[in-house]
Amino acid sequence: MRTSALVVAIASMASSVSALVAARLSTATLSETAPWKLTNIQYYISAVPSNETTNSTTPSSISFHIADTSPGLQFEGDCKRTVPANGSLTDGLWYPCGDIENMFWQFDSDKAIHIQHGWTDPSVGNAGQDFVTCFGSWATSAHPFAVPASGAWEPSTLKGTNYTQGCMEIYCTEMTA
């Protein structure tokens, strides 16, 4: 009997905490009101060595420019990452975006870019409980261009594939405090 009363009490507290967080987020003075704008999206994936391809010595890389125009949260900068030849750009880790404070990104195996941006907003809570993080992601629609190692367009000479996309917008779809 005591266990079920404890479970009910914990469930009641959890819903109260959730309601409090939701109420505080709805009164936040800073909010992502505009999508993050990504431009000049480019990534290069070196060829994986196998019986049919050469071992590329060119590192894999990804880069893009990002801007946020939301009032009070504006930022702009370049995000980039390079890994050794035949390395993976999709390791599941979050990487800082240049010198933009509390802005991180990730690239996944579905060729989606994930963004997280955080900021302090005193209207959300007391000091130490006033940090808001916004998350969003979107799959790129970059166009692939094969890069031959020696100018010949044969599988045995493939050096890697370059992908490029002019722009895309990513909206904040989840916010936590």
C-alpha cells in the first residue's frame, strides 16, 4: 500500500514539475522566432578503400554558414569539421560552431544536420536554472558530385564524393530549460 502511495506522489510531483517548466518556457523573454538559416552547405566524403576503389588520402569534411535573426539571439558564423581520409563525419558527437557561444551541431548518417543553441533567460528560472536550449534538425538535399582521383570516371579511380547545397532553414522544434 505504501509503495502505491509513493508512486502516486512521485507521479504528481513529475506532472507538477512538467507544468512548471512549460509555464516558465511560455513566458520566456527570448525565443527562437525565426529559423536558423544555413548557406553554402558542403561536405566531402572520401572513398572507402575496397577492391573496387582506391584508397583516398583526402580528408572528409563538412562546412556551412549559419545565421540566426531571432531578436536578442542573433548570431552568425561558420561551422566546419574535417576528419582523416576514410574517417566518419557521423560519429554522433556535438561540435561547437566556430566562436558562437552555446551553439553546437552534428551531422548524421542520414545526412541530416542537427542544431542546438542555448542561452540564459532569467525569466525561465533562478540563476543556475535559467538556461534554455533549443533543438532542431533537417535532412540535407545536397547534390552529389563524384570526384575521380586521376580524371578518369571509373569506379577504380573514385577519390570521393562532394555534396553541395545552397541553403536550407532549420526550425527550433524542441526547447528545454
